[in-house]
Amino acid sequence: MTTFIDSPLEVRCLQYRREFHMPASIDATSRHILLHIGTHFGAVAMPAELGEQVQHKLAQAQVAAPVVHHPRARRWTFITGPARPDGLTAAVSAELFRLYATVACTGSQVVLPSPDDERTGYRVWVRPPATTMPPLNVVIEATLAIGAPKKRAL
């Protein structure tokens, strides 16, 4: 029996899986494409304004990270490599919290742009995925560097 993939949603999900080796799946209820966070992928979400600055800082360091923009929520999600087992310290978590940035937990899912999302502008790629992802800690370090309190000269 031959199975035909005919919906744009299924084609896009298959593209994520084959071209970018992302363990994506389609949620049957919501019809969203989900990226499973854990062994191979991580994610950091933050306000769009901070995200633009982080992306600029990463570009200066010649680091490219795929970024999903959620225009209505004005948030960016950076797709990264997986989290290390030693994870985040309480101090780093607190600082990210202060910046309204969050690190996706192992076992969670991130919604990737579908053709319908892109057509409606609901969820779009700022920077599309590549075959390699930056380490999670590199994106976190860039975020913390941008958000660090500025010291005033006396």
C-alpha cells in the first residue's frame, strides 16, 4: 500500500524531519507541527525586542540560530542544541526570568511554523532552520549579556 502525503502541513513536517533532522510531528487535534525538546533539541523563548538583540549578538560571533517569531505574542523562540544534564543554575534561571526569557524543559514541545501559520503571519521563521543548531548555553549566554544591568560611570 502506498501512502501519499498531500497536505501542506504533512509536507512541511516531513521537510523538518528529513532536511533538518528535527523530530517533528503533527498534533492531530490542533493541527500544529511540534518539535520535541530533549535529546537533540532545546529552545529559548523571549520577548521579540530582546530576541532581535540576541540574534545580532550571535551574528557578531558568527553563530546562526533558527528563530521562530510569534507576532501576536511578540516573542521569539531560538531553536538550539539540547540542554546539558547539569542544566541551569538557580541564578541563571532567575536572571532569565527577570528578562522574561524561558528555556524549554526536556519533554516539552515547541510549535514550528506551518504553511498556514506563515500565510496568516501567526508564526513565521525569522531565520529558518539549518542542519546544525547552536548550543543552548551559547544562546543563554548571549541573552544574559544583552540583559545584564548596565553599570553607570561615576
